[in-house]
Amino acid sequence: MPKRLASLALLGSLASTASAQSVVATGDLPEKPAPRLIDGRLGMMIGGADVGDADGFSIGVSAGLGYRIGDLTLRGTFDYYKVGDNSDELMQRRGRASRFGAAARYSFANNGDDGHVGIDFWGELGGGYEHVDWRPGGILDRPSLELAFGFDLAGRGDRDRNGHRRQIGYFMAFRSFVAQGPEMAGAMATCGGPCDTATTPSRTDISMFFDFGVHWGR
């Protein structure tokens, strides 16, 4: 009888050990889901707008709304800014441009989603449609590409019972719009400076802006 009890105890110990090993083998914690965030932005733009041969100082406003999953954000954008010649031109041409666009933003360096202070460095690529309205008359509609680099600084609140948290902060970015300029009537090949080959003016317009403002999300 004692031998039988000892055998049963040994079998029970082996079964308990095997069960514990099974729990250890299958008890890994699930991967943490990628953070998700609705992102809103409002900013001010300062730089130079390029529309054909009218390429002067420009100032305007920017706005955006996006949805972030992990390091990737898909967002819609709106920009409204001044276009025209520099103020020292004898015959100034003045107008306003509005641009609707969509862009994909990728965070290539950040400090994660756990702390109460967030730092994020990102790059962005997108496209849009620009509408230029000249004050004396005339409009220009054209597609354009966007390339941007920037960083965000944000303060974050505590998480609610669903794991969501609010944040608000500051952003700075360098943005450029690239579009095809309108055909210039009567444009002739020439040398605008010392050169060995005369060419017609380039039809590639590049507008560049420094964009800064506030962003918020949840």
C-alpha cells in the first residue's frame, strides 16, 4: 500500500510539472497593439510661392486632419496663401491660392507612446490640387506634389478606461509644393545670366514654406 501511494504521488508530481511547463510555454503576453490617434493641426505658413514667373514672398495658413496607426498617418490638408511678385516689382501681380490635398506621414524617430511628453520626427509625401485666383482677373487650376519634413512636441494626459488619452502640442515643418507652371506666351530661349546655352524659362514651379503651429489629438 505505501508503494502504491508513493507511485500515485510521483505520477501527480510529474503531471503537475508538465502542466506548469505547458503554462510557461504558452503563457507569453500578447503583443501590444499599435497606438491609434485622431490628429488635428492648425498652422501658419511663411515662405515663397512660385506661379510661373511670379515668385514672391508668401504668407498663409494651413490645416489638417488625420488618423494615425502606429508610425503611419493618413491625413487630409488645406492651405491658403498669398501668391504674386515681390513688393519691389514695378508692376505687381497679386492673388490668393487655396490647395486641398492628401498625404501619408511616417514617423522615423519618436520616444514611444508611454510617457507624458511626446517627441516625434517625421517625413511626409502627398499630392493635391491648387486653385490660384488673381485679383485683376484670371484663375489657374493645377495638381501639385508635396514633400515635407518636421517634428512634433506634445504633452499627453492620463489614459481613460478605454486606453485613450488626449494630447496637445507644437509642431514645426518645412514643406514644398511642386507643380507644372503655365505656358508663357512668347517665351524665347535666353540667358538669364552667364551661360553657354540659351533656354526657355523652366516650367517647374517649387513653392517652399516654413509651417508651424499647434496640433492636438485623442
